[in-house]
Amino acid sequence: MQKERKLIIAGNWKMNKTVAEALDLVHGLKRELAAIKEVDLVVCPPFTALCEVSRQILDSNIRLGAQNMSEQNGGAYTGEISAVMLKEFSVRYVILGHSERRQHQAETDALISRKALAVHAAALKPIVCIGETLQEREAGKTEEVVGRQLRGSLAGLNKEQMQETILAYEPVWAIGTGRNATPEQAQEVHAFIRRTLTELFDSSVAKRVRIQYGGSVKPSNARDLMSQPDVDGALVGGASLETRSFSDIIKNSI
Ligand code: PGA
């Protein structure tokens, strides 16, 4: 399908895969996806598998992403991982502000914006996640919540940095639940996000930013979701853990 922006589809493996399992998966993906040129392909393994996966995808069309990064450059921050450490493994993308981190690690929009600035300072690309809970949607607050998250998480980014930022709209009620947003629901919020980017930056920036949809993306719903005009890719959790389902999502999206 003809898209205004190149699709970017990323697999968020979350806290899954030993190194051996990770290598198995990327072997399969390399085999299945070698011919794909229409989509930017990204896998985001856990930190412990970045080194080995990085070696395996060196000669492929698959790029590497991390699931989080510290806003600090280094020093006494036990358990944290810096940009320099990620760059050692040729990481190109960093997922920031996933709803699971907002929920379990109490990440705030202010922290996410500091991390986004650190990601850009290292010439990496952030994938900034936003999305409302079921309660917020049912209360009619989706735009209020997503608007607030956008203003907070993107605070301080200049236009050049924003253009190199990927957004992932992930309604919390659709993550890992098997219940995806309908293509129309996704398009509605994606269009709102693009309007907000016009307000916060300008229309040429808003036109260039790629906005992924995430939340129970699978081979059977990928085509309809990706065919929406403002949906520019997907952030895939559960279905990215198997060669077959992740490859089929990509093949069904083009
Ligand atoms: P899911 O997760 O595809 O398993 O719903 C998406 C995500 O959390 O990025």
C-alpha cells in the first residue's frame, strides 16, 4: 500500500527471551524478512540480548532498539544503562515511556522528556509512547490525556529533534489484552496527535513524524490498522515474540 511516510514496525520483546531464544528469533526474522524494503524493521530485545542480537543483524535490514535508557550519561546510577552503552551495540532506537514503565516504574512525562533529550543528544531516535487507560477513554478524556502526555514528554525538543522522534500511540486497554483499537479509533487519535504536533511545532514537522499504533497488533488486524492515513507503523508486543506472527504482520502491512 502507498503511504505518505515510510512504515516503521518495531517488536517490543519486553522481559522475554534468553540470549539463545533471542538468536533463534532473529535467525527466523532474517530469513523471512530479507526482501523487505518498504518498512523500517526494528527489534527491541532486553538489554541482556543486545550484544548477540546486534552481531546477528549486522548484515541485515533489521535495526536494533532498546526498551529504556537512563537520562544520565554515566556514574553512580545502579542498575541504569546509558546511551554510550547502547551505542556500543549499534542501537538506533530507544522506546521511552512505555505504559508499563509509567505504571510500574512511576515514569513521568517530565522524566520521559529528559530521556528523550538524552536519546537525541546521543544521535539515537526515541520511540515515545503515549496512550490513555480504559477509565480515561470511558470518561471521554482520551484527547486530554494524550495531549498532556505529548506536551510533557516532548517538552524541550526542537523541530529537528521532533522530526527524528517516533511516537507510539498505545491505548493501555489494548496492550496485551487481545483487544485492539479499531482502525477508526486508532486513526482518530493519530489525527489528533498530528494536529497537536502542528500546534506544538509546525505543520511540516507534524507531516514528517511517524506515529505507530500499539496494542494487540497481530497478523489479522495489521493491514486494516496500517491502511489508516495517520498510522505509520506498529509497536508490537506479544506477536513480536514469534517469527511467524511478526513476519506476517510486516508482510500484511505492505
Ligand atoms: P501487545 O503489546 O502487542 O502485546 O499488546 C504492545 C506493547 O506493549 O508495545
